Amino acid sequence: MHGSEGVVAPVNTLPAAGTAAALTGGLMCLLSMSSVQFGSALSAPSIAAYGPFGTTWLRLAWAAVLLALIVRPPVLRYSRAQWQMAGMLGACMAGMTLCFFTAIERIPLGLAVAIDFLGPLAVATFAFGLGWRLVWPLIAGAGVLLLAHDGNGWIGDTTGILFAFGAATGWGLYIILMKKAGDAFEGLQGLSMSLIVAAIVATPFGLIDLPRMTTEGVITIAGLALLVPLIPYALEMIALRRMSTSSFGILMSLEPALGALAGFLVLSQPMTALQIGGTVLVVAASAGATATGR
């Protein structure tokens, strides 16, 4: 199928509000977060072998090619505004992903995700304003702080932490732009175009690690590209059509907990009592925000 007749039907026609839509969006967010965190944990060997830039570049390139083959976006029929939206979202995706994978090369996954979550937390905080629902971002923020502490002190080196903050900035912008792109395009056409832009933007960085790449690495990263970013981005674009950016942002408070869990199960990065407490807080904040958000 071609153009607006892509494999995924235009979701603009689906209900954008109501309990069913919110629950569906929440489930998609949970699946997306699980895919991101376990995909990131499973990526650790590839990042060590082929470098964070090369790994990120090939992920984005594979994801762009695979989704373009499925969706087949009519690139010559898009308006200037649609191209601008795809360009901004694609550049944001590239920067966010490059920063995040560089961060997890240097600091534990749980800490990187905890800092990264400050992006959606900021989106949720500003969207909620000063009303009583501000309590949920505050609880989630406290949980993030506990997740970022190993019981003896803050963990990680300065460079890794700076890259994690860069990823957090990109993630906050990504949520806002992803929702707008979902409204500007039919189906997953906006995501397809944005991934193409992201792959192009990441190319100069990927070439730095190109000498480290092997044929086996190219094939391995193709499989990892499904876990991060293709499946999560597709789920999040659809979810954002069913829920507000504030609800989406606070629901992402589960991400640090899932990151810590993935780090523990896949990378054997231990969780302290403080980090388990942080997990409980972010889960509670996510559940509370989902139940009371509109």
C-alpha cells in the first residue's frame, strides 16, 4: 500500500478522549517504555564494541528504512509545514538518542534514565500548572532522586551525566513535537519522515565510529533497532493521539523504574533499598497521574 493507504490506518479518526482511549494510550506507553529500557540494556555489548555514535546511527538508519518500506510516505506531496515538523522532530530524535546512548556507555542505566526522565517530568509539571495535580510530578521527582543514589553517594562521571541531561532536554522537546507531528500527518507517515531526517542528522556522528563496525554488528543492530527506536516511537505517536502531553509526561515516570529493573536483570547492576524506594514512588506517581489526569 502507498501513501495515506499505509499499513497502519490513520489514527486521527480514533477517539482522542475518554477512559478507553486513555487506558489504551497508557498501555502503549508501558509497552514502549519496556521496549526502550530492555532494548537499551541489551545494547550495552554493541555500544562497547561499535561505539555509541555508530550504534545510534545504524539504529536510526535501520528504523527509517524499515518503517519507510511499510508506510511508504508520499514525500513529494507534503506541505512545507509538514516538512518543517518532520525536520524538527527528526533532529530532536537524533540528538536525544545520541546523547542517551553516549550516557549509558559512561554511567549506569538506572541513573541515566533517572536523569533522562527530568525531560518528561518538566513537560508534565508545566502542563499541570500550580494545581493540586502538581503533587504527582513532585512525588515522581523524589523517586527519581532516590533512583539516582546508590546509598553512598551520586554515581557516574561528569561527562556521562551531562549527556544524560542533554537526552532529558531532547526527550522533553520530543514529547511536544511528537504530539504535533501526530496531528500533522496521517498514520505513521510523520514518524517515518522524522526517522529519515534523524538518520541523516546522525550520519556525521556515526561515521566517527564506522571503522569499528563489522558485518555482524550491522545485523545485530538491525534487530535492536526494532526495540529502540522503531516500536517505541510508533507506540508513543499513537498514544499521544489518545492522551494529553501532561498525562503522557507523568506516565513516563515509570521509565526510571523500568530502567533500574532492566539494568538489574540484564546488566547485573544492583538496586539498593533507596532505589527500590524510588521505584515505588515513581510507580505510585504514575498510577495517580493516570487515574486523575485528563
